[in-house]
Amino acid sequence: MKQDFYRKLVDMYAGGELPEELEQEMEWASFGDPELSHDMVTMRKTVELLRTMPKPEFTEESNQRILMKLYSKGTEIVPKQPTVLYLQYQLPIQS
């Protein structure tokens, strides 16, 4: 029963989001469960690696490349364009 609980908390353990007591309890439980131990170690290393990587840049070129890939797969995309205010008629207010 507790092992299922620990398996559900592995992602929080990897992110360092658990209280110290629960983290130690999970580490003790992982000594008897090699699958849990493997998940905890690999997830923590993955999270640490992702945190050290530089943030990706999303440029106009990236946007166009993604759109071209979507168009080539047959996706119909209609980008949202704001309504131009000068094309709207202003109706007089009747008193």
C-alpha cells in the first residue's frame, strides 16, 4: 500500500518539493524496492539536467517553421487577427 503511495510521489521527490521527513522515508523505502529506487534516481537526474539547461528561444523563425510543418501535414490553421476598429460602424445612441 505504501509503495503505491511512494510511486505517486516520485515526480515531487525529483523536483525537491517534498518535506525532508517524507523524502527520507521514500529513500528508506527505495532500499527494498529496486524499481522505486531506479525511478527516483533517474527522475531526479532528469529534473536536475533540465534545470541546468538554458531556456529555449521562440522566435518568429521558429513560429514559421512550426506552421509550415503543420501545413505540410494538412492541418488547417486560421490565425486569430484582432478586429480592426476603423471597420466597425459607430451607431448613434437614441435618447
